[in-house]
Amino acid sequence: MAVVELRDVSKIYPATVKGGAPVVAIDNVSLEVEAGDVYGIIGYSGAGKSTLVRLVNALERSTAGQILVNGRDIAGLPERELRPVRLDIGMIFQQFNLLGSRTVARNVAYPLEVAGHSKESRTARVAEMLDFVGLADKAGAYPDQLSGGQKQRVGIARALATQPSILLADEATSALDPETTQEVLALLKRVNREFGVTIIVITHEMDVIQTLATKVAVMDRGSVIERGDVFDVFSNPQQAASASFVSTVVKGVPSAAELEVLRARHAGRIVTLAFRDSSVDQAQVFGELAGAGVAFEVIYGGINEIQGRPFGHLTLSLTAPDDAAIDAALGRIRSLTTVTEAR
Ligand code: ADP
């Protein structure tokens, strides 16, 4: 069953300046998140990712459409009826959003106080959660006495205190260094595996997608333009806009600026080839070039790994006495893999 399902959801913000146009932040989006998924939402800044996620716990209210959370449409629910829904959805933030005047333990206790738990049950649950995130010894500390990674672990403990079935993470590791990011990602993976919590993560970081996400949706200008298995979307994006975004986060695909530099350095035609695990025979690709009398030089490249499956990109500079020979070879290579020529 879908834990979260959006059906034709739109969110239009009123114009921010007098006489300006309203902002269509979410434009008729439908999306299903299944129980146990770690669903990544990616896309350029301003694409609508935060708004989408904030609609799920009704921090923002939709303009149109249905938002089903565990089968219940929350789109039209009045504020007082949203409380039990929100208790079932935890959220963590880039800037942690801890209460500076409260100790770590009292930060974690906060949602339990709001939910009306007894003191004994709060104390027990706080201890259990701090133990889970490895911060039992920091119960009495204040947020500003903690490192960024520790703050986010408190954020996670707080988000999970009410035992939600869904966790929303909005750029939760973007303020952390790479090593701390890995620790927090490992913790989130345990949250998913051990508690079966469904996680929706907004991110612009490849690390997060690589280590955590199982599915991904690419957003562009308020729409979900592509979705699916993480490996498929990253190794072989179908839409130009998702290919463009993916190329900014995967290793081995030259940016527009890097292509300019490569073009200035190499006289040949510049093509980028995609290699998805063992499905593309590299020897065959290079054999096609050699067979057509095309000389090639590898000028850029890189390999990524998602869920243990490698995929890579190689950029080649191709030269031949005759342009038609290059076209003929590329024609045959296109039947083997994805070829992008820089024009
Ligand atoms: P992302 O998370 O992908 O960066 P957002 O969801 O924050 O994108 O924003 C999507 C669009 O909605 C942007 O054009 C943004 O300026 C606009 N927007 C977001 N919040 C508001 C708001 N409270 N009022 C008006 N416009 C908003």
C-alpha cells in the first residue's frame, strides 16, 4: 500500500509583490510512496521540493488535489484533525531546528509533551531514543554544546519520539561535512531498516541518493518530470531536464563550463558515452570506432556506484579524415549505449 499518495496536487502561492503573478510551486503532481521506501526528491533550487514535502505533513496546505497519508486524505482536514496525522510524520531539517533553551533530553521530549504522554512514558521513550542515536551521555547538554552531526542525531531522536511511520528529511545533511554526513546517513538507514519507517528525503547531494535512496523523483518547475529506481534514473535519465540535473551531481559528466575547456583543448568531435554496469560492452564500443577508422582520445570520465551497481561516463575526442566515418561509427554505437555529442 502507498503510505503517501499525491493525486493531482497543486500548490499556488499568492503573488509576493502587489500586482505580481501567483507562484505555481506544485503543478498537478501525482506521486506514490510505498511502505518502507526511501524516496529521494531531487531537482534544482526552486523546483518545488520543499513545498511538496511540506504538503505531506500539512505545514503547507494544498490548493488542489488529494494528499493521502496512510490512506486518509488530509488535503481538506481542519487544523485540529491534523494533530494525529502529524504525530505519525516526523521531520528533520538542514538547520536542525532544535530549541536552544532546552536540553537534548527535553528537545526529544517535546513532541511527547505535545502529544500528552505521561512523564514516565516520556522519560522512558527519551532514554530509548537517545540510546538509539548514540547520545545517551548528552541528555543534559544544550544544543550549542553539540557538533552539527550530534545536533542532527538529536533531531532524528526527536522526530522519531512519537514512533511515526513516516520521516521527512529536508536537506538534512547539507550543513554537515562528508564524514558526518555518512554517519547520519547510516543512522537514517537503520531507522528505515529497524523501525520500517518510510523516509522521504529532499537532497541535492549525490551521497544521500547513493547510500540511502531506493527510489527517486526529479522535480522541475513544480512538476515531477521523471521517477523510478535510483539506478535507472541516474544512469540513464530519460528527460533532458533530469539529465541536466543528474549531470551536476554524478561524477564523470562534464559541465557546460568544463566542456568549453575541453573543446578549446581538443580539435576532435566531443562525445560522452554512458556505461551501465555490465550491460554495455566497452570493447565493442571501441571496436566500432577503430573499425571505422576513427581515432579517439579519452578526455574526461568517472565511475559512480549506486546500491552496489557501477555506472560510468567517458568523454572522448574523436577524429577521422572523414566526418561521415564518425557519424557511421556513432550510429552503430547508439544501438549499444547512450551517446551525447557536445555541439
Ligand atoms: P525547492 O525546495 O525545490 O528549492 P521550493 O518548494 O522552496 O523549491 O519553492 C518552489 C517555488 O515556490 C519557488 O518559486 C519559490 O520561490 C516559491 N515559494 C516557496 N515558498 C513560498 C511562499 N511562502 N510564498 C511564495 N512563494 C513561495
